[in-house]
Amino acid sequence: MQFSQLFRAYGGFCAETKFSRVLKEYSERGLHVLRWRVETMILTKQYRCIHSASCRCTKGHVTEDVIFLVFQQLNWNPKDIATLSCVCKWFDDLAKRVLWKEFCKTRAPKMMLDLQSSGSHSVDGNWRALGKLLIYCSGCSKGGLFNSIQIPGHFVYRTRFSRTSGKSFLLPQCRTDVLYVSDPCEHLDQGEEGDVGFFRGVFKSFSMSKVRKMLIKREAKFHPTEVCPYCKAKLWSMLQAKMIPQSASCRLGAYEDCIEYYVCLNGHMLGICTLLPLSDSEEASELE
């Protein structure tokens, strides 16, 4: 199919999106450039849409190669990836397997390289969950995980994740594990709760980690109702398991008795703390 035809066929559902504009750009530049780029790619297995017999994407199917190149030009924009995932199951499957993976590799290349260095070509809990963790602060709701305050979740423009900081959240006997933790997302002046910080993280190869073995050995219980906001897996409370070291509050600049975090079965971590006033937090950093 010529790209001008492809553009017209799909203009119905994406006429006002960047997706359609990039397709049109490719049609105007001609096929020879795209053919050369496709020949240099590692082609991935294609799947037919299983959404329904009447699904638009079964008529003049867009190949994975085309979509890959389009989103590469869009710099793996997460909003556009999420929009594409809503079209049908075939696009959703492609986004999970390919597009979110490329987004993660672009957003945090060194971290992704380390998470995959054990030889695995996938990430616990899938790439979409990890992509969401990189850019979304989950907040909290009354009666939820942290129970005390209502702060809506929101997207964040950019967050730094640190492997060095992650060591501070592990007991000494577990510090051979690899954990990446974000800087706290600050929500200031929350009434009686003071200045609240949310943080999140991810373990490398959590299924083989010492933290997981210790949680099982201590017979830690899953949260009865709440699940991980990133992958929907069950959650262990590190506070309940008595596995929060003092160094965690020092690293965050938080009150020692006002920090709590959970770890899910896929190794995603999310937590909350009450932040010290700035001068006190500087003193805590010096003590660490």
C-alpha cells in the first residue's frame, strides 16, 4: 500500500494527531528512505488484531515497521503511545512489546541497560508498567494504601532514579540487591500531614532478590485490598515486615517514624514520607 493511501485510510481516527502528520510526512518524502531504514531494522514478529472482525486495523494493516518509525520520529511520546493502545488489541499488544520498551530505553538508558544486564530481554511486570512508573506519581487516597490523606496522582515531567539511593532503602543484609529509587515528589503544606513526599522505585531481578526471600521468610502478608498502581500485582508492606532501615529517612530528608513503602510481586516500589523542614533535612544528610 502506498503511504498516501495508508494516510487516508487511517486519517479517520487520527486526523488531528502527530501520528497522522508524521505518516503524511513519510508519504511526501517517498518510500525509498523508509525502505532503506526498514532493511536496517531487526523485524519483530507481527500479530493480527484479535479485537473484532469489523476492526478498522484489519483493512490495509499498518505494519509494525511503519509504526516503529513513526514513533521514533515522535521520540516515543508516552501520550501518543497511550492513545494508540486504545485503538485495538493489536495496537495495544504492539505498544506493550515494542513502543513502551523504546520509551523506557530513551527516558532512562543507563538504568534500562542495567535492569536487562542479567540476560533477560523483558522486565518484571512488563514495559508499560515500567514506563508508567518512570513518569507517574501515584499519590494516595483516604482509605487506600497510606490511608491518611487525599492527594491525586499525576504525571511528572522528569524524575531522577538512583541506584546509589536505593541502597539506603535496603537492610544491610540485602544490600547486594539492586534497587533504583526516585527523588521524592514533594507535595507541600498538606495541613496536619505537613510536607509530604512520594517516592517510587524498581528492583532488578526481584524474583531472585534477597528482599523477596526475606519477605517470604518473615511471612509478610499482602495488602488485603490494594494493588500496585503500575502493574496491578499484590503488595507487601515493608513497614509491617520491619524492613525499613533508618538510612531511608536520612536519604529522603524525612522524619524517621513517618516513612512507609510497599513492594509488589514484580519489584515495583512506592512509598510516602513526611519531609523535614529544609534546615533539618540538611542536617540529616550530613549525619548520613
